[in-house]
Amino acid sequence: MSVKQKTIDLRKRMQEALQGGGSKAIEKQKATGKLTARERIIALLDSNSFFEYDLFVEHSGKDFDMDKKYLPGDGVLTGTGTISGHPVCIYAQDFTVAGGSLGYMHAKKITKIMDHAMKLKVPIIGINDSGGARIQEGVNSLAGYGEIFYRNTQASGVIPQISVILGPCAGGAVYSPALTDFVFVVDKISKMFITGPEVIKTVLGEEISMEELGGARVQAELTGNAHFFAESEEECFEQIKKLVSFIPWNNTKKAEAFPKKSPKTKSYKIDSIFPTNPQLPYDVRSIIRAISDDSDFLEIHERWAANIVIGFARLNGQSVGFVANQPLVLAGVLDVDSSDKAARFIRYCNAFNIPLVTLVDLPGYLPGIDQEHAGVIRHGAKVLYAYSEATVPKLTVILRKAYGGGYIAMCSNHLRADFVFAWPTAEIAVMGPEGAANIIFKNEIINAENPEEMRKKKIAEYKKKFANPYVAAAYGYVDAVIDPSETRHFLIHALDISKDKQETRPYKKHGIPPF
Ligand code: HXC
């Protein structure tokens, strides 16, 4: 054959492989509102940047007549490309081919591209649309998942790992994402579960739909398994592009610096956001926007454990991770879920050299039987651990309440914040004035001629003495009490001078955090 004929032959082979599960299966995929695996990759990456590998890999299943079946690309596309000019490794499972199920060679394609990502030190993005371990390939499918999980763990904290759930994902198809840094879901399209409704019905006799069991809203609002929720696949890809603009390409780098931009102070004014009455709530996200470049804030886990807010923004062009109590929800308390949410994010930022900015306004850890029995001690300790362990620049601003364990946990001086600033509205004490007065002045209040009057007097006395930032400042626990309008100014300076911060920790193989 001439070169020309061989090239025509190549094109023919490619054409066959590129058909995926065929027109009928593709039609079915489209009817459920889903893009095909290839369309997804093309939509996410820079235009014309996708290079595909292992297109001609064939499955190795022999049982249950599998040897008679042709599964194009073995149900997964792998390759490299760029996002905003930066290289990434990517794979996308093709549900039109045997339900995107993972057989031995399918897994080999994924682990090969993961190994590339680790060698090249670039992010790995996995688009999951799969019924999990390919049943016909038995233990070889399980082996495939084991190899992926092992690599997910080795890559953790070295390169960013991003998972997109774009279909009904079962078994191993959700455990690999659970080991990665960020999980994206799309309304009505994403479903995640270990065992699907059929198995639940057989084993437990319980009936539930896929959507109710593990739909996108369940994962983004109830379980916290998903970090980002989108209404459509297109919106999801835009979210991913935005996320990667804030993070470094691997753990030896810093996030790319962007041109400096001022906050949109016409829309976000601290004076009008922050209430005069200390009992009133406010949306801490507006404070973040009031101090961040272009008032641009990418919130993570927006729909889950909303009593704490986490996400990325920029200060003078530099990426920072914000952790902020949210007075709008449960007065911003730390509880089981918000502790989990904050602690993992703090560890992410620390692993990837992203400075942390903590905004404090909380009455403490949430009291209650439910919380105690749900393990608030263990979960709450994660926050203490994560902040104490972190060596990236740590800047804290106490806006209002900083009581009890909450004061210590929210990146206090004692957990080695580099700079702690407090607004004059800060109240730093063991507990709130009402509770404190009731306990320490109990006898005076009970024995007073007018107990209510006495209670008010004692609360006022306590407030004057402790509910302010000056006692903490007198001990040097607060570095500066600042005018709220100067917050951005102080933070940018602190970030600038912390650029080359180095802090060591005792040698250890690894710590044993309370997870
Ligand atoms: C082989 C599979 C498959 C699987 C789906 N298919 N899952 N083939 N192994 N695991 C095939 C179907 O036979 C069908 O083939 C095609 O994919 C489309 O599947 P449908 O069932 O028609 O689609 P849908 O109704 O949308 O349901 C999707 C689904 C369901 C919810 C994912 O297929 C399902 O429940 N699959 C099994 C899920 C599961 O239990 N997986 C094993 C998990 S255990 P045809 O030829 O008809 O088009 C696991 C182990 C690892 O992963 C655990 C690690 C901790």
C-alpha cells in the first residue's frame, strides 16, 4: 500500500472508532440532554487544542460473548490539551459504549493519562459518565479501579484533580471522584451512588428514584460530595475554566498572577453591608466582594453547609482562599459539616501554595445533642488541625463575634496566623455577654431587688470589659485594630510582605488528622 492508501486506511479506522456506540446510542444520549464524550472535551478545552491518544485500544474481555463485541476506544477518550493556554490531561467516559463501564483496558487508558499528568505536573480532569466496574470483566474491572484510586491518592496535593459527573455514575465511578479535589455536577444529568435504586430495592426493599438517591442537588446540597452545581453542561465547563484560573498547575508553583483590579465599590460598600446593630445578620460574601479584585469571588460548596463560606478571589492580582463565617446562616457557627468544609479547603490551599484569608464572625461551635452525637468534637478538631498545619501566609480579620472555641479555631494568632487584624466592632471573649453575665453574675442577679435591671447592668459591664478587640490587642493576640475601610489595604500589604514566607514543621511521615 502506498502512503496515501495507508493514510486512507487510517482515516477509515479512525472514522469507525470515532462513532462511539453508534448513532442510536448517541441519539439516546442526546435525548437525555447530554453531550457526547468528545463534544464535552472540545467544549471544555481551548479550541483545536485536543490531542487524542489510544483511540485504537480494544477491550480484553473474553467472557459472556464479550470477545465478539467491538467497543470503540473501550468506552473512554483520553488525551491532552490546553485551558487558557495551559496544558491539562483529560479523559471522558463514553456512556454510548457499554454504558461507559470500566473494563481492564478502559482503566489502563485512564491510568496511562493519569501517569502522564503526574510526570508532566499538570492537572488531570476526569469526565465521568459510567455504570462503574464492567460486570462482564469481573475482578479485572475491580483491579482497574484499584489502580485509579491508588493514583488519585498519589496525585493528591501534587497536581490538581478535577472530576466532572455527567451521567449516572455508580460504584468506582464515584469513588475516584471522591478522592479528587473538586467535583462538578449538573442538574438533572449527574447522578452519583455506590449502589443504584435497583440494588437498594432488591436488598432493602426500598424504592427511590436515581434523582432522589443521588441527583445533582442531593450531592451539592445534602451530602457535600459535589463542590460545584451547574444548570447545564456548558455552565459547568465555564465553572471549571474559572476554577483553574485561580489555582496553580502543580504544587511547586504559585497561582498565575492577574492584572490588579479594584473592587466594585459602588455595588459593595462595607459601610452599607455591615449592620450597625450587632444582633443583625449580613452576607459575608458581600464583604469578600467589597475587598477583592473586581469584586470577583468564586464560591465553592455554595449550597452545602452555608454557615461557612469558602472560595477563591484575588487581592492585587494574587489568588487567595477565603474562609468566612456566614452570619446569615445559623449565625455562622461551626458545626459538623461546616468544619469538614472549611478544613478540607484549608488543606487544599496549603497544598497548592494559596494564601488563606479568614474572616471571623461566629458565636462558637454549635451546641446540641444532634451535633455532639454526630461527632462535632472530631469534625470540629479538623479545623484546628488544618489551620495549625498550614504554612502558607495566613491572614485573619475579626469582624465581629469571636467567642470561645470559635475564636481559637478561626485562624487565631495561637494557631499561627501571620497577621490578625480586628475591626473596632470585634468582640473577642470566652462567650457572648448575655450568656457570660448569666453565669458569672448569677447570684447578684438572683438576689437583686430588680433582677432584670441587674442583668442588664451586668451585661453592659461585661460588654464594656470584654466585648471589644482591645483586651486581645493589649496581649498582642491582635496585631492591629483597623478601620474596616482599610481592610483591603492591610491585607494586600500583609500578602506582599509574606511572599517568601517560610515556616517549618517537625519531621514526620505524615500527621494523623481527625478524619
Ligand atoms: C457492564 C453496563 C454496566 C456495567 C451499564 N452497562 N452499567 N455494562 N457493566 N457496570 C450497560 C448496560 O448493560 C447497557 O448496555 C448500557 O450500559 C446502558 O445502561 P442502561 O442500564 O440501559 O442505562 P440507564 O438506564 O441509564 O442506567 C444506567 C445505570 C445502570 C444506572 C448506570 O446501567 C446500572 O445500574 N448499572 C450497574 C451499576 C453498578 O451496579 N455498577 C457496578 C458498581 S460496583 P446495552 O448493551 O443494553 O446498551 C463497582 C466496583 C467498584 O463499580 C467499587 C469500588 C469501591
